Amino acid sequence: MTKPKSKIGILTFSDGRQRVHEELLEMNQKFLDQVVETLEVTGEVEVVTGDEIINTPRKAFAGAQKMVAENVDGTILNFSIWSFPHLAVIAARNGKSPYLLLSNLNPEYPGLVGMLASAGSLDQLGIKNSRVWGDIRDEKVLNKVLKFCRAARVVNRLRGQTYGCFGGRSMGMYTAVSELRQWQNQFGVDIEHIDQLEIVRIADSIPEERVEQAFNWLKDNIGKIAFDENLTEKVLKYQIRCYLATKQIIKDMELDFCGIKCQPEMSEGYCAQCLSQAFLNDPYDMEEEEKEPFVCACEIDMDGALTMQILKLLSGKPTLFFDFRHFDEEEGVFVYCNCGSQATWYAARSDNYKENLKKVTFYPQIPYYFKAGGATVHYLAKEGGVTMARLARRNGKYWMAIMKGEFIEIPNAEEKMKETSGEWPHAFVKLDIDPAELISQYSSNHSHAVYGDYVDELVQVCEMLDVESVVFTK
């Protein structure tokens, strides 16, 4: 998987007096070069600088317009000496947000003063900004700047994306559906409604040889396929057809992420869509050994899909969708599982798909939930530190629950999984949170996760998107 890279603009400001500007130009350029070099060495940031260090309103406007033309993910307003605050205002008014104000460590000259004077001016005008002060070569300072870059990338890349909504509200869940106007205004995301019958129609046209190839690939790589009267070869092949059809629709309609209703129409009349939801989210499938993970939510959960897309844009990794199922007091762990929309990559977290798939079992879906049958993608998520999150709404206003946790493996895992729904994929999660407090505030039956620590980045994403962030911790 390719590590995501942010495209960040940098505009550097100077004293409005030409004499002072010229006298300090070399030093100002030196500090700018330090910032550019330090960011580029990380491999995480592509830097776009202004054509000139800014000391006049015209230069401020020109620099801002360059950032817009380059479509940077965000802009760093850089201060090493005193600068006239109106220059930063002109740049921010006409440039590309979000904005980070950075004052490099230069105690001989009042760069921090210039930054704070500019920041106060932006505050008065209601222009959002965050601030970092210190030597960019200091790891702590650099990490703060990189977290801004990652968050800015998420916010910018969300704009203009399209969510594919296959079907309508599933099983009466208010928390699974969102409103187009709010998504466009707040996140810049469009919603394309697609009837699930399109999956059925296109599935029938998938060439037989593609289905057979995919079927044989699954038989060769999945650890175990537990065929029975509810999981026959015929049903599994139809699940494959549905997956390939959904991939085709995604390509033809240029979707960026999606959700599939499935229950009850598809699960009662055709087959469960668990295969689609698992392999779309994976970084591989039966036709491609390497592909970009494509976020697909179960039960068309729109806020769930949006949360997963944010986590994917932050990390570049597959993201998880599961039910907030149970708290096991004996083990002191939260039990998360879902009917099948979990990327198989989490079974072993390996770059070699064979290592992941050999830990996966295809069990028959539970007949009384899924009358039409099909496979569920069963495994236990591999241990490791994770960030969990969920966008939710209170009285129409968005907030995000954020938690830092750890997937763990327990000796009696298979028996413990049978206490919930043993056929389904599971994760046992250690969270340093009072279960009663979490359950009393949490606003959904679904949750989402990715390996790694992205708590600070998620908080910044929320600030940029006017979303309240709630970090749950003891």
C-alpha cells in the first residue's frame, strides 16, 4: 500500500518596509529553506512555495492565488521575522485553507510576534487557523506540523468526492442515513443513489470465465470454505458475481466510496453482500494482487462510510466496519463483530494476501438473518494498536467519538466468539474507558477502526470541518 502524501503550500511573510525586507531577505529565505527541506525529507509532504517572500499586498494576493491554482491540501503561513499582519490576512482571504501559522525558532527577531499579530487578525475575521512555534528540525515540532498536513489532506481530498448509496435505509436505522445538503455544505461530498437491482442486473452479465477464475482463487487461498445447504457453490459464485458487478458500477459511475443496503432485499431474495463489503475494503481481491482499498459500508451506513473514508485518507490503510456488540467483563474487553463487512487484511495485517486469507473461514450466513444464504467472512482481527472513531449527530449537529485502543488475541477466542455470532468476523478490543460512560454517550450501533494512532489528526480534522470531537479516555 502506498503511503499517502500531502501537498502543502508555504507562504513566507516579511516586513512591509522595503529597506528592512531587503536587509533580512537572505536570513528569511534560509529559515524557509529549512522548513521546506525538513518537510520533504519525511517523504510525506510535497511542498509548493510562493514565488516570492511576501512584503506587499500584491505579493500576498499572488501567493494566495498560486496556492489555489496548485490545489494544495492546506497552506502554512510562515513567520521568521516581524511582518505586517495585513499581508497574512490578504493571503488567507484569497488562498487555500486550512491554515497553519508557523513561527520558526529565531529569538533574535520577533517572528513569533509577527505570527501572533497575524493570528489575532485572522481570528477577528473568523478565519480558522492553528499554530505551531519552534524549530522545525525538532521532532516534536515537526510532528505537530505533519499532523496538520495529514488532517488538511483529508479535508481537501474529501471535497468533490461522491458517495454511492446502493439502496435506501436498512432495517429502520436512523443513524445509517444522512442528508445531502448537510454533506455538501459541511464536507463537500455528493451522494449518488443507486438501486440495488443494478447489482443484480449487471451480475447476470458477468462472463462465466471471470466467475470461475475468482471462485478457484478463493478455493485456493481461503483457509476454509464451510459449504452446506446455505453456502453452496452456486450461492458463492453468485456472491462473486455481485462483487464484480459492484466493482463495475463503482468504476462506471466514478464513485469514491459507497455503502450497500443488503438487508433485507438482497439478503432475503438474492444473496448476502458480505463478499463485496469485505473485498472492496481490502487492498487486493480475486482479480488484483494489489489495489487501493475502497471504502464500502454495510447497511448503507453513510456516517459510518464517511468515518471510514476519513480514516483511510489519513492512513492509506483498509478500515474496519463492525457492530458495537458486547462488553466481556470476564476478559475486560469490548467485543466488536459484524455480519461480514470487515476487510480480510485485518486477519494477519500482512502485505502478502495469502497470509491474511489462510486465517479466514467462509462460514454460511445465519439462515434466520440471511434467508438467501451466502458466505460470511470469519476471522479474528490481529493484535495491534488501533484508532477507533465514529461520526454521529445530535439534533442534526455532527460530532465524532474518538478512541485509542488495542486489538488483542485471547487463548479462548473461538469459544468467546461463539457467545456472540461465531460465524462473523470479530475484534476483541482493550479500551481504557469506563464501559458505562462510553455506552451512555455513544450514538450508534456501528464503530470503525484502523491500525495506528491518529487521535490528534482526527481532532484537527474535526476542527477544520466544524465537527465536535470527543476523545474518550479515563
